Amino acid sequence: MSRYELLIGRRYLRAGRGNRFISFISVISMLGVAIGVAVLIVVLSVMNGFEQELRVRILSLTSHASISGFGTGLADWQGLAARARENPEILEAAPYVEDQVLLVARDKSSGAAVTGVLPEQEHKVSAISDKISAGSFDDLAAGKYGIVLGSELAKALGVALGDRVVIATPQPVITPAGVMARMRGFKVVAIFSSGMYEFDRNLAYVHMADAAKLYRMGDEVTGLRLKLKDMFVAPRVVRDLATSLGGGYYIDDWTRKHANFFRAIQLTKSVMFVILLLVVAVAAFNIIATLVMVVKDKQSDIAILRTIGATPRSILGIFVTQGTAIGLIGTLGGVALGVLIAVNLENLVHGLESLLGIQFMDAKVYYMSDLPAKVQWADVFKISLTSFGLCCLSTIYPSWRAAKTQPAQALRHE
């Protein structure tokens, strides 16, 4: 494409006498592409941020993988932990005892999963100690019957540090008065807040020795929590571990425990990309209408250029230049706007919440109260390339029509 074709194509973008409406339509086409690209970047960034934040918060309180027995506890858990650590991909293994119980505090009650752990071991496989908002996780001690509650669970029970709650287990106790639930009082020694409503509302921790007595586990444990070097290879590691340990154990990993969350996010992300891409496509195909009007308006110019020696290919290049410029400016503007909004989205949302006095993200529904956004440049590149490709595709038909213009017919009524 020669220099004069680029020069004429750029000049047609600017408004001149008699064609201001066409230039206005060109600006509208650019804005349409820019808004479509920006919305697509912001939506995908929110989906990426939500997925990453959900993964981080889930894995802060759960393990990368776990080993448990089929319907029974694990007796020789120390030996099993040593065998698991022989795998080079496994960093640590910590025992736990878990059951569903009823927590009672004065006139309030709530069901919860109470897990017995060894505080010094639990630090190595989860980040629960980093989520403590009041008290200390290390205050859990054998025989002291202390309990660590989630912030929402403590709120539901109406208790604070130092208060007492009663744990009622499913195991029955036969007394002279009849069959009763096995109960034990515990003192609240800490409260944690993970930022995920589901965990903060339904989880509590006690010392493993106290839980073993309460649940009548003896020397057995429910299972082992495992921490891996790379959590993304968890499926492969658990398969290798299952092979090395032989039968008799149930081995699970975080990708299967929370598969529905991440599959739903990926499906939503794919659907949103296709739906919002249609917005970009509509804006891109608006370039067709713009260029058709320009070709109609520039019939005499095309005829004069053809008369002085311009080839159909040169005429094609002029209008391709104009359409490509519209698509390029719109795409770059949309990328800049989308990245700017995505990077500052949390501040914008908090500002709107303060201004309007409402909460957009209810933790009971969305598992978190913030709206995180993470810009992935691979997505930005894919969006930009797709948008620019659609814009370039939109220039073909009008440019081809302009290249087919016959000088004699175009100048007949001039």
C-alpha cells in the first residue's frame, strides 16, 4: 500500500464540509468498538479475580489433598504420614478429627463442622492462624477444651472471646434419665475470619485430643491433610499416592472437593465471552454502514482517482485504511478504558456503595463481599485480536464496492 493511499484514507476520517454526519458516524463506530472491548475486558477480569480469590480463600482453610479411611478412622496415622512424605511432591501431612455437631450458646444454636487439629501441625498445611481476628489459635491445648469459631458462626451464636458454648454430638449417651446426646462445654479462645461466608458460618476448631475424647475416636483420626509443592498438580499427586499406598484409603484433592465452583466459573466466563463478543461484533459491523456511506459520498473522488491512474487495488486500500483505522482506534481505546476500570474496580465499587448506601456483593450469596478483578494479559490480547479482526473483516465489502466503481457511471450526473 503506497503512501498516498494511506494519506487519503486518513483524510476521509476527518470531518470536512458536507460530510460531518459521516465523520460523526465514524466516531460512533469507534466508541461502539471501544465500549464493547472495555466491557469484555472488565467482565473477564472480574471472573478471573473471583476465581483466584475463591481459590485462595478456599485453600487458606482446606488442604491441597487429604487421606481418610472408608467409613472408619486411621489408626496408624503417624506411619501413614511418614509414607506420604516420601512423595517428593508432598511437603507436610497433618492429622485431623472431624464431625458434624450442634453448637449451643444460651438460647441460640447452630449446626457446624467441628474439626480437631494439632495447632503446631495445622500451621504447616493451612493458613488458619493467619485468619484469626481475635484471640490466638495457639491457645488450643489438650484438656483445656478451647474452641475457635468462625466470625459468622460466633455472631449467629451471640458469643465472643471467653464465652462458653456447648457441643452436642450425634453419639448417644445412656443415662438413668434415658438416652441423651453426648455434650461438652468449650471456651471460645479465638475467632477467625476467612472472608468466605460459607467457612466463617459453618467451621470451628478444637484440639485434636479433646475432639478424640468427644467423638470417642480413641487413638484414631479421621484423616490426614496434605500440603503440596504445587497445588495445580494435585490430581496427579493423589493418583501416584493412591498407587504407592495400595488399597484401603480414600484420597481426595481440592480440585474435586470444590469442582462445582470452578467449573461454574469457567462455564460462565466462556458464555460471557461469547455474549459480549456479540456486542463488539455489532459495533464492528457498524463500520460496514459507515464505509458504505463514505463510498456513496466519495463517488466523484473515486472516479477522479481512477481517471488519473489509480488502480482498483489502490481504491480498495484507501477504504481498508479508513475502516482499519476506525477498528484500531476503537480497540486501543477500549483496551485502555477496560484495563483502567478493571485495575480500579474495587475502589469504584466501594465508592458507589458509600454514595448509594447499598451493598452490591452479599457474602451470603456470592461467598465474598468484595468484587476482585485480575487483568490477564492473555485475555486482553485475545479480545484485542478478535475485535480488530472483526473490524478488518467489516471493511472488505464496502472497499470492494468502492474498487468496482466505474468512473464514467460515477461522473454521469456530476
